[in-house]
Amino acid sequence: MRIAVGSENPVKRRAVEHAVASTFSSPEVVAESVESGVYEQPYGQAETITGAETRARNALAAGAYDLGVGLEGGVAQLAGTD
């Protein structure tokens, strides 16, 4: 199983390696530098999700992979907080 992570961030790559280790036998996790299609620091849940989905699609399209993963960190104000 070849898995592409849509980021060259080593923390994100290791998180995916850890997450898939018990699910797939001998997974190969590769970091791919791809565009997220959103601001560098996404604001709000919708923009953060869009960035993650775009990263996953772009990572998958970047090579001969079986799975694309997109992780996006965003900032959002929670209801009821100031």
C-alpha cells in the first residue's frame, strides 16, 4: 500500500505512518508537497476541511499511490466563546 501525505511536514507524515501501521501491512508513506487551495492559515471549519480535502486529492494525483491523505490545521472561533 502506497500512501501519499499532502504535505512535507514531518509531523504530519509520522502521524499518518502511526495511524496506518496497524491497519495495512508494510505501508509506504510518502510526503508530497502539494497545494491546499486555501490560505496558509485557514480560518473556520469549512476552509480547513476544504484544504484537507484538496491536499488529499492533490497528493493522490501526484504519483502512483493507493491512498491520498490531507491534514490541515486551521483556526476557528467556537460558538459561545469570545
